[in-house]
Amino acid sequence: MNLSDLKTNEEAVIVKVKGFGAFRKRIIEMGFVKGKKVKVVKNAPLKDPIEYEIMDYKVSLRRSEAKMIEVISKDEARNLAPAQFEGTITDEVLRNSAFKKRKTINVALVGNPNCGKTTMFNYLCGTQEHVGNYSGVTIDSKSGSFSRKGYKFNIVDLPGAYSLSAYSPEELYVRKHIMEESPDIVLNVIDSSNIERNLFLTTQLIDMDVRIVAALNMYDELQKKGDRFNHQNLGEMLGINFVPTVSSKKQGIGKLFDTIIDVYEDKQLNQRRVHINYGETLEKGISRLLPDIQQNQVFPKNISPRFFALKFLEKDKDCYNAYIDSAENPELKQKTEKAIRKIENELNDDTETLITDAKYGFIAGALRETYKESPRVSIRKSEILDTFLTHKLFGFPVFFFFMWLMFQSTFTLGQYPMNWIETGVEGLMNWLGNTMNDGPFKHLLIDGIISGMGGVVVFLPNILILFFFISFMEDTGYMARAAFIMDKLMHKMGLHGKSFIPLIMGFGCNVPAIMATRTIEDKNNRLITMLINPFMSCSARLPVYILIIGAVFPKHSGTILFGIYGLGILLAVIVAKIFRKVLFREKDIPFVMELPPYRMPTLNSTIRHMWNKGGQYLKKVGGIILIASIIIWFLQNFPKNNEISIKYDAQIEQLTSQLKNKSLQVEPGSNVERYNNKLHEQIKAIKSEKQAELQKESYIGHIGRFIEPVIKPLGFDWKMGISIVSGVAAKEIVVSTMAVIYHQESTSNDGKQGSLKDNIKNAVNEKGEPSFSPLVALSFLIFILIYFPCIGVIATISRESGSWKWAMFTILYTTSLAWILSFCVFQIGSLII
């Protein structure tokens, strides 16, 4: 709890002072140090300030200041004490409890995109967050904890940010976290291969006057280049401790956190406050604003007033809205505007540019004293690869080859383990069918649960292969190059290259891909990218594609699959262009994106990401797909219609008795054998008619016939319609629904169960024609590609866009477009073929 939470006459022991810099120094000098007992004397009439007694004297603090002091009360100490403890909570017990609680250190991981924060976080906390070699992988903050040397570290991995300006949602998020959560230590992770650019963020942390420890990550790359870097001297200049690390190889991490412990316990001598000098003119402007900021209680006490002064001079919109654009601060607003005019007139430039230039000037001066580049000229491997992979002639063919290879491998390599799983599922169903007694539970288990879930599980290998390729491209840094070479095409769409990464991520899952649009600074570009992202065929659609393509187009499976994905991309291009002309007419912003160096990913990281996605797929199978399979089975088998069963069972029994009479002493090729085969065919046909009529009269049949008029012009029957409707929850359910609906048609003469692919291939409509002709199958695939994205995607669009109107718009336009294109394909195709 905080000191501000104590009531009158309550006592507590101080655990830690959470503020930074001048505020923390002043509070400690007043006697508020760890282990000291403090008592609330009284509150002012308006509940602020509060009078406290500490070290035998009385002192008053404002409630906002008291909120920054963490304490432990007797009640909390009693809860922390061992269960068998029944004694009085003495001052000694209270101090011991405070000491234990103080050994919890809250650390915020802050750094540029692609600096290795998440790799370090995964190693420390044992988590499995994906690490991608491009910006925007960590969308939200991730939390974890671990222990070392008796201390518990609570780690928060914040999104990558190039600065603490309100330029992107990530940068604003990081700044707010530091200001509102007041972490004990800010761990600034720096990419050692690009120190100058990374130190810009460090200078802003220095302006905030927070306690910083810097990790010089990927330090091995700096050493390989032959560069010399005296990080101890730089640390003394900046008042920060720098520790070399290689998080991918787990090097230097122990020393890093030992340093964090020392800084937290105030044992590091070179940890000191430093003010960056911005030049005489800017410093005068800062000085004019500081008194008003220091005296105004609106500003957080844990952040240096100097930081806010700089943000005001930079015309930071978020800071203006929160602290200046209000009736409470009219004088500060006038002083800020006057200071900005004076600075810009004297220096003949924009204040934001002037402050940025001053920061880089400070960085350059510090590095001139401490950093020496290797004199030998070496061509980096990234430069060699880029001459080919981003070449104006070779770049596109290479990219499209990688895409084709990914889809071809997904189908061909995945076919072998897919067949093994399929055989296992069929074997399990046959074994249960032969060993279990007939009854509703047997039919639910075999025809519903195993058929539905098994129909989806068989596609797990294909999902894993797809994610392996996507993860490999992300980890190597090629994904950023794909955005680079696609920028011109994206610009023709009214977007820019940075939109390409969320679109490619959509091949894995549309939900995180839509969240990744946060890295796009321009609001219109971000909205367009969200709205067209559902055209990217997510992994949930892949099982449907593989099922239909494998059943109807087995000879051209890889090409058809590549074509479906390509059609999604083409539609995204066309729709984005229309949206840009009709809905979002504002001009585009320049394309600015980091091209990180190529790095060979560890096999462990790539496989872990691949299997993590596979685990999410299996969770769906065990959750929503299990429930959907049971519901579909129930709707298909109820209500029971005994009249239909009796009518068809009598015919089957009559033919079976004839078959038994004619089956004795049958010679191969005789008329009797031919007659028996004819009886078998008749029995099979009657069973199919029985099942078809029972399905028509079931709940699912009534629902299907209700929607059939809408989908019949597309070539679909009611069974396909039910599958499409079920896919609104999750696209994998389309397969599980088809597995349940078409399962009854799988029984062969010997009673064994056939595969779902065979059932689809052999399915016939009421006219006896194949349900999935090539034309119908193509129309069905196009509809699955375009129509209503899953509920998770709709909810994400609503959250990320800040309005349900865009989510509803997505539902309407995607489903309408799906119907129109499928209608055109089927009707025009029917005229031609």
C-alpha cells in the first residue's frame, strides 16, 4: 500500500520511495527512508495535505507526494507472516516484513524496436513471446517475474519505441507506463550495432530523471566489426551504468541484474543526475517554464519538471492536452507560446527540430570521446544480401518465389503427417464403432466429437509448416525487406510499405495482425489496413482450403492454394484503392521504416514460435470446436423421426433378407454374384436416402432450407450453407461442421469409416450430381476467403479503431462482396462450362 492510504493514527514502516530524481532526493532528506516507522497525525480539513510523524518530528506531505511512498502496515505484515504466527506485530516484525517486501524490484524493459528486448524477456521469465526481426512485434506490454539473489524482479516488456514523443501509440504507451506505474528501474535495452540512434531514447529517459540501467545488447556484433567502445566512460558522462549483453546467447544477463540490484540499493557511485545542455537559447526557454511546472500540483511528482518543459517546447500534443490546454494553466500556456516564438525567431528553426538536433549533438559529442569505429572497411552481409533480395529486377521474383514455396510446402510436405493423423482418426472411429454398444452416446462420440475434432486436427501439420515459414521470414529480417520492395505497390493502393507487415502477419492470424497496425502512424492508413486485413487468409481458413482443394483439385493443389492467397492480396489492393478514394481522401505520409540487419534465427526460437501457434490451434480444437461439434451433431440428429426410419428400415431389411438367401455358395462371376452386388448398391442407396431425409427433417435441415434461397445462386446446397454460418465463430468450425454433416455418407460396404476428403469428393446433391463440382468448389473457396471474418477479428477491429461502426462496416462489406464474387464465378462459369 501507499502512504496516502493510511488513516489517521495508523502506523506503517516505509518500504521504498517510488519517485525519481529531485523529488526522491528531497523526500529521503526529510527522513522518509526505508525501514523507518511513520504515523499519520491528521488530515487537513480538505483532506490534503496530510501531517505525518517520523523520526520524532512532524512533517506534512501532499497526498500526491505521499502516494509515491510505499509502506507496509501491521495488517499487511500479519498477512505476510507465517501461518503459525500468532504473536503481536511489533516494530521489529513490521521492519522485517518491510525488508522482505522491499526486495521486490519492478523493472520496465524500454528500447527501440528490434533491439532484443523480448528475447531478453523470454529468457528471464521463461515465456514464449514471439521475437521478430522488425518493429511492432510487441504490441501490448507483457509481464513476468523471476528471482535472483533473494530479490524478486517483476519485469514488464513494453512496446518498442524510438522516442517518448506522442508520435505513435507505442511511444505514448511507454511514456504513460513510466509516468503512471513508476517502475523502480528502467532497463534501457540498446542495440550495440546502432548505438547513436538508440541513445536518442536514452537522452529522453535522462530528461525524465528516472533510474536507468542500460543493456548494450547484441554486443558481439559490435566486437565482430572491430569497433572499440569505452562504455564505462560513457556511463560516467551520462550517469548511467552500461552492461554489455548478448541476450540470444544468454551472456551478460547475470551481471546486468546484479547492477540493477546495486542501483536499486543506491550502491552504484556513477549513478547520478545529469542534465543535457540544449544550448543557451533553449535553456533560457526551459528555465522560464520550470517555476510554473514545479509549483503546479497537476504535474506528476515522480517525473522531472524539465521533461515537461521540453515536451511543451516540442509542442507535444498529448502533454498540451493533459497539462496546458485547460483553464487551470492559462499563464503557463502563454509563457510556453511566448518561449516557442522567441526560440524559433532567434534560431530560425522549429523548436522540435532544434531539441532533436541538440540531443544528437550531445550524443555525437559523448560518442566521439568513447566510441571508435574499426578502420578496416568491411561489407556487411546485410548489404550483400540486399543487393539481390531488394534489387529492382530480382526483388519481386524472389519474394513471389518465397510465397509460392511457402504455400506449396504447406500442402505437399504437410500431406504425409496429415495422412498419418487421418489414418489414426479413422482407425479410432472404426475401433470404437466395433467395440461400443449402440446408443446415443456412441453416435455422439464417433459421429459428433471425434468426427468433428478429428476433421480439424488432421490439418495441424499444415498449420505448423505455414507458421514455420512466416516465423523464419520475420526472424531473419526478410519481412522488413518485403515491406520495402512492396512500398511502391502499397503506395498505389493509397498506403505505404509499413502496412505490408500487418497484412503478411494476417496469413498467420488476423487478430494480432490488426493489432500490429498500431505501428502505422497515420490514422487513415491504419484504418484502411485494418479493414482490408481480413482478405489475408489466416491459418484458420487453411484447413478449409486444403480440404476442398485436396478433394476436388488434387493434381494442382499447390497452385490453387497459391492462387487463393493471391486473390486475397489482389482484392486487398483493389478495396484499399477504393477506400482511399471514397472514404479516406487525406494525403499519404512519407514511408519511414527501419531495415534491420539480417540475423540467422535460432532453431529453438523459430520452432518455439511455430509450436506455440500450433498449441493455440489445438486449444481451439479442445474448446470452441468441441462445443461446436456437439451442437452440430445435436441439431443434425434431433428431433427423431421414427416414421422415416421405419419406412426405410423395412426396405433395407427386405433387401438384406434377399441378400442372405442368395449369398450361399456364390461362384465368382456368376449371375448370383452380380445380383448380390446390385442388392448391396440398392441397400447403400436406400441408407443414403434415409440419412438425407432424416437430415432434412432435423433442426439443422430446417435452418439449412431457410438460408438455401440466399446461397443457391452461388451453387451451394443447405449443407454448405450450414458450414458457412458455423464459420462465423471461427473458420476451423467450417471443417468440423462438414465432418459431422458429411460423416454419415462415409459408411462403406464393410462398415469402415472413410476420410472427410473422400466424403466431400463423393457427396451428391438431391439430383444425384456431385455437390462439389470444380465450379462449385471454386465458388465456395472464394466465399470462405472473403466473407465475415471471425468474431475475434470483428472485436479487435472495434477495439483498435475505437468504434463499433468500422466493425459493423467490415461485416457488411466483406459478406456482400463474398456473395457478389461467388455469384459471378458460379453463374458465369455455368454459362461457359
